[in-house]
Amino acid sequence: MKLLKNTHLHSHYDMIVFCHLRWDFVYQRPQHLISRLSKNLKILMVEEPIGRADHKELEGLAVSESIHILRPTVDNMNELGAFLKKTLKTQVFSFGWFYSAAFVDVLDYLDFGVIVYDCMDELSLFKGASPELISQEKYLLSAADVVFTGGKSLYEAKKEKHHNVYCFPSSVDQNHFEQNDKNAELPEDIQSIPTPIVGYYGVIDERIDLDLLEMSALKMPEVSFVMIGPICKIGEEDLPKAKNIFYLGMKTYEELPTYLNAFDFAMMPFALNDSTKFISPTKTLEYMCAKKPIISTKIKDVVRDYSDCINLIEDENDFKQAILQPKSNFEDLYNEILERTSWDITASKMYKIIKEIA
């Protein structure tokens, strides 16, 4: 990404996206969809404010000709609407696309032909969530023309609250993740880790069952447990420490297939708590592309969609059994699932819906 001069942010945009995640954080649903929608639309993605103290200048970044990122230099969300009204050349846009209801106050300052709520998580249940999120979402749902959800459980929750809800579970870029060059040199930080490797990549936060990870590592000292990703909302002191647990930090989207290739098993050791009640993990399909046997705790959307091809576990004893006896015929079942999904298809269907509303 390159820095934009302030004047370049004044150009015309078809869509303003409001997102609680940074574009250069873990590459997931927003980046996949926005990059594809940008083939037809010029898009400004507004991230959460970065504050005035250390940022005197407006922070604008260009991902491409048709995607610009704005990191507002205000101290809190309450100031964001007025800031955008002053900063942007116009206050009327064809589409407003929200990933978080925390941005909803901007509707008092900007006008959108179509308002979209792409609900990828139940953010109000996350650790440290603002108590205002529930009332903010109620306001956003009343204003939205259409709601998309990132999984079936979210769809069931939102269809009770809005008249026009579509379920679009997270999809996959199959070409990216099925890179199977077994001769490719492994990155140094995973080269020396003993096999077999059971690996995870993604955000490491309150959604991870750290007790399960620790107990499984103790039960299987001959197995290496590799955790790849940034640590958020928990401290390093909270992480289980064992000789066979390895934390490799955050990797880029481009690097992930190479690390995934090094896994013998791919895991989703999610805790069953409020923050995981509605999740539909994007990584499930990515793991499938690499044809890795998958071990997961019993997340609702995973159980009902993938129980025939994924080893579902409750404790360290189940975990050990899943490694000793992975599902048979899982690759054929993966292929059937992957044939039905792609981010290109998902983005195309979404675009068609919002164009028809417009």
C-alpha cells in the first residue's frame, strides 16, 4: 500500500465501507469481498479512528486504483461522522457497507442510496465489546436495506430482526490455498519443528481453547502444535507453554499456503463460549484446499456442515484419537464442498443483490 495525499481522498467514491478490522491485519472476509467488488466500484474503506495524538496528518492509503483506505485522525467514534463530512468531497454515495454497528452514527452525516450490513461476527459477544453495540446494531438494522451474514447461525439470529437477510458463509480462494509444491523450501521457523505438526493459523484470542491446547500437547509430547497468527485481547502470559507448542507470529496471506503445506493436520481448537457461538471459520475451507485432515471442536456451523469429513473433538483424548484415526475419504468430500464455493461467486451474488436494490 502507498500513502495518499489528502487531495486524492476527495475523489468520487461509489461505496464507503466501515470496518472494525485493519486492511493490513489478518486477510479475511472484508478484504476478499471488497477487492472483488472494487472491479465494479470505486471504494473507500474507513477503519476505526487512530487518534490525534501521534497522527497530525490525515492517514490515507491506496491498496489499488479502486480501493482507498482511510484511517481517521479523530479520538473516538462519536467524532467520526463530522470528520468524514468535512473531509470527503461529497456526502452522498451509492452504497454504504458496514462491518460493525459501532460506525452507525455516520448515518447522521452521510447519505447512502443503499445501506448494507455484512455481519461476519456477533461483535457484541467479543471480549471488551462496547455495551452500546446492541443498541447501535438495532439502529443499523432499522436503516439497512439488506443484511448479509457470514454463516448459518448468524443468519438465523438476524432473520428475526430484519426483513431482507441473505446467508453468505465465508468462502475460499481455492487457487491460492491448494498450492501443493511439496518441493518448495519451508520457511526457517517451521523447518526445524519435529513432525507430525498439528497447525493453526488465525487470530489467537479469547476464542481459542487454551486449556485444550495445553492438555493435548501434554498428552501427545511426540506431536508438535504450531500456532500462527497475532495475539489479541489476551496476554502472552495467558498462552500455554510446553516444549511441543510453537508460536510463530503473524504471517501474510501470501505466506500462509507454504506454512499450511508443512502441517500434517490442521486444527481449529476453538473454545465453546459466547464469542464463538455464531462463528463460521473461514479457515475451514482453506484447510480443505490443502487436503489436510482437520480437527475441530464442536462449533455449531462446523458440526452441521462438515461433520462427515472433519474430526470433531471435545477434549485431549478425542484430539489424540483424531490424530490416530483421521476421517477416511475426506479428500473426496472436500472436493465436493469446494466445487460449490468461491469468493468470486459470493461477491458476484452480493453485487447483483445490491444493484437490484439500487
